[in-house]
Amino acid sequence: MTMRRDNLQWRAMASADLPAVAELADRIHPLLREDVAIFADRLRLYPQGCLVLADGEGGCLGYAVGHPWTQGAPPKLDTPLGALPQPANCFYLHDVAVAPEARGHGLAAPAVEHLLELAEAYRCAALVSVYATAPFWSHFGFAEAAGRLPPGALASYGADARYMIRMTPR
């Protein structure tokens, strides 16, 4: 499949996008499944941190989710937050995912940059890298910081999970 970048656009996620987002998440992360309710929870709590990569024909070729959090242990997978921490001191990038058929065109970068703009209000941004994506995240200034976590904090993310943080430039 040939990808045309001119018909792809990151836009705000809407409730109507949730089934397509969950379906894409299941396809991309078959061993790290999350219920559609998790995406709905994040959208309800922090809509400005929820994006979809729309193909102009109503399809979803990517999604990005981020929200305020606290530095340290990341949220457990497939677990609703219910509320955002008060006060939050870190911005958590829950996921930035692009469909396999759309990869290799630099499409994730605009979503990451949007989330990092939101992160500027906090002292750091954090994420859990899976599927050996740490080199991708290092291009955006993230560095491994697993030593800052309690034992077992990444258990739900799989054996190759890496906790990474990026201090916010001030």
C-alpha cells in the first residue's frame, strides 16, 4: 500500500473515534490490550491530549494519548484513571501509535510534538517504551530512567518495557 501524506491529518479525538482507536490498539499491541473504556477514560479526563491520525475517508491510521500524571510509577495498563492526580508534576505519554501500513513516513512526529508542547507545563514528560522503541523516543530527548521506579512497576507492560523521562526545558 502506498501512503499519501497529503490526505492524512492528526486531529482531536472524538467519542465516535473510540471503537476505531481500540481496534487499532489491539492490532498494534496484541499482547498489551486495553479495553475501549480506557481510551474513553483518557478522552474524558484530558481531551487535549487525545489525537487520531485520520485518513480523510473516516479511517483511523494512528492515535496519540497523553495526560498529566506524577513522576514515578506509570499508570497500570488496562486500568481506568478515574481522575487525574492533583497536583500533577509530570506529563505521561500513554501511547503514540501508527498503523504498520502507515509507518516510515514520519507521521508520528507531529503527534509527539503536540504532546510535548502540552508537557511544557510540567517539570517532565514520561512514558513506557515497548517493542524496542527506546531509540525512537531518544530522538525526542527521552532517556531511560528505570532506576527511579519501584520493583514491578512495569510488569503489565511486558518484559522489554523501558521507563523513560524527558526533563522539560525551562
